[in-house]
Amino acid sequence: MSGFDIVPIAPGDHALVQSWLAVGEAVERHDWRDSMGWQPTRRMVALLQRRSDADTERWAAVEDGRALGWIALTVPVRDNTHLAEFTIEVHPGHRRRGVGSALLAHAERRAAELGRNTFSTWAPVPIPEGDPVGDTAAGFAAATGYRNTLEHVVQICDLDSVDEAGLEQLWTEALRRAEGFELVTFEGAPPAELRNGLAYLYARMYTDMPLGEWDLQEADFDGERLLESARLQRERGELNLHTAVRHIDSGDIAGFTEITVEGGREHHCHQGNTIVDPRFRGHRLGTVIKIANQRRLREWRPKMRYVWTGNATSNTHMIAINEAIGYRRFCGEHVYQKKTA
Ligand SMILES: CC(C)(COP(=O)(O)OP(=O)(O)OC[C@H]1O[C@@H](n2cnc3c(N)ncnc32)[C@H](O)[C@@H]1OP(=O)(O)O)[C@@H](O)C(=O)NCCC(=O)NCCS
């Protein structure tokens, strides 16, 4: 091993930042087969941002002035203060020489200093019916003492191939079952009257989604946290489209879904959180909000082509809804976890 140093990625070190981005681009081409359309804006802007609910530190392994790989350590500070989350990437031309394990050991030491005892990282894994993606994660995780604690499936929807007639039929049937509810939409920051209801549902995402053995615990959300998140998205140049559904009699927010379009990324976007409050399940609200938001996406970005999402493989309802509205399975994703105490 050795021959490289591990240094913090400072935003003002332009040469290091460029070579760090080059690692990201190479990994995306190699491990994701260039399927997501490389776009560095989000990574670059995130270097300058500070969240109040989590701290992030980033280091690169550098040799002869060039980054060979890098790791980010994120520690939540508002809830889940036992956790440390890592993102790790090593340039495909510099693998199997100890770069990844040295970066990981460095970040683990720092996480321990910060009082964390549960380390986790998400990684792509190939699945038989999916597209070919990099298959390095399982071996690396095993070698570094991590266990697979949650299996996800990554799905992709090609909006140009959606069966619009079928979608319209699904929409009409679902709407019939959703009597007594109304749709509410917004972009960016949530309006004041929705914030408390949304904050409650954001917190429920941490407890309601299937988590396997991944030790994610209850979260603490309020309107301020949602506003901060919307501000950070705006600074990154992201468009965030929400469709929520309100129970007309009580005025309660019964569910919501969101799609995020990253700054500069014209053909690929991300379907994020979707939740229906357990009190209001069984009215096809999940289908209604997903179709409605997908249609809004096309209004805002008529040339948008691919929507990506991920769900626990055990979340069969959500996966079935996605398949009904045009998604197919792309690859798997595992949450690898290590506990130190
Ligand atoms: C996973 C990754 C970070 C490993 O980086 P790396 O610098 O090659 O890792 P190391 O050289 O430190 O490997 C340490 C050990 O992990 C295991 N390992 C690493 N890659 C492996 C692979 N492709 N297949 C099987 N085992 C592997 C080996 O036991 C290796 O030791 P060895 O080379 O002496 O046999 C890198 O392949 C990568 O960037 N992959 C794509 C991004 C990703 O999946 N990130 C999430 C990782 S959980």
C-alpha cells in the first residue's frame, strides 16, 4: 500500500477539487455504466454548504497531486447521533492497492472520535434481471467488517416509454377510490399551512419504511428543518416538486411525494420520499400522488427522460405502484453496516 496521503478536500484547493470530480466521473462511468449522465454541480456546491442537522467531512487519497479516491463522512447531529454515514469511491484505475480500506479506516477513526458507534454506507450491487453495474461492494464490505443490513432495488422509469393510455386508466380508477381527498402542489419551500403536516410525515419516513437491520432511529423534523432543506436545494440549483394530498374533512396532510431535478441535469432526475399516513392508507393515494407528480415533472421539464428511485425489496406495495406507472428494475443497492459497540 502507501504512496498516497489522505488530505481534507478543501473547497479552495481547485486542483484537488477538479481531480476529486474526475474520480466521481470515472466511477460513474465505470460502476454505473454512465447510465445517469454525469453532472458535477451537486457535488461541487455541496462542498460549500453547511447543514444544521448533520456535519460532513471529506478526504481524498492523493498521489502526485492527483486524487485516487475519496470518502465523505456524514454525522447527523439533530437525531440519530449514534450514526456515521460514508460515501466512498476509488478511481477504477487505482483499485485493489489499499486506497479504499485506508480511506475507510481514516473516516472510521474520525467517526469514533465524534462518538459514533454505527457506521453505514450504501452501495450498488448487480441483480440478475437488472443492468450491469459495478460489483465491488460486497467483497470490500466483507473485507472491512461490514454486513448487508438492508436490500434495496433501484428502479428507473423511461418517461418516453410510459403507456399513457394505461396510466390514464390507472389514474381514473385511483381517483375514484380517493374521494374525500384533494391534491396540493408546491415547488421548493413548503407553504406555511403545510409545514407541520409535512414535518410529521418526513419523520415517519424514518420509522415507517422497511429498514431491515439498518439501525436508523426516530428523526426530529419541524417546519424550520424543511425550510432549511429547501434553501439548500435552491442554492444547489435544484428543482424540487412536491405533490401532497389533504384529507378534506380534517384538513390533515394524508401523504406526499417529491421529485428532485438537480441543477444542470436535463435528462435524469430522482423520485425521492413518498409516504401515505397509515390513517389514510387504502385509498390509492400513493398511486394518485405519484402519477400527479410525474405529470407535473413533464410540465416543468418537458424533455426530462429518466426518473430514478429506490425502495427496500420488501416494500412490495411501493415497488408494485412504481411498476404499474412505468418503472423497471435497474440494479440492487445494499446498506452495509458495522457496529463498534
Ligand atoms: C469498493 C471500493 C471503494 C474499494 O476500493 P479499493 O481501493 O479497491 O479497496 P482496497 O484495495 O482497500 O480493498 C481492500 C479489500 O477489499 C476486498 N475487495 C475490494 N474490492 C473487491 C472486489 N472488487 N471484489 C472482491 N473483493 C474486493 C479485498 O479483500 C481487498 O483486499 P485485497 O485486494 O488484498 O484482496 C471501490 O471498488 C469502489 O470505488 N467501488 C465503487 C463505489 C462503491 O461501490 N462504493 C461503496 C463501497 S461499500
